[in-house]
Amino acid sequence: MQVLVRDNNVDQALRVLKKKMQREGLFREMKARSAYEKPSEKRAREKGEAVRRQRKLARKKLQREGLLPAPKKAVRAR
């Protein structure tokens, strides 16, 4: 993974790096690998993740079809 540092702004580059790592799921994987996970726990976790993915896909599909209201977008105050 590579991040460019512009104008010696290391803080911004670090923020960008952390965001990229978060998006790639690196932190979640590091946490999972820090301790042993029993095979039964792994199956349960993977099944739960699959269920969440399917529910999310179904929710998105219903929102596209207009059967569910779309989530309200947050307005940022600056």
C-alpha cells in the first residue's frame, strides 16, 4: 500500500493511509489473527457475515425499486 506525502504533511498522509487500511479490512484481519479462532466460531462468524451481506443487498434492491425509503443523507455543517 502506498501513500504520497505532499508538502511534508505527514499527518494528512497518515490519515489517508489509515482510511485505506480500514477500507481494505486490514484492521479487522489483524484483530482476527491476534488470537486463535475455533473452527465452529469461524463458521458462525462467516455465516453471520453472509446473512448481513444478503440483508444489505435485499435492502438496497428494495430501495432501488422504491418499496423502501432511501436513508437520509447527513448534512455536514462547516
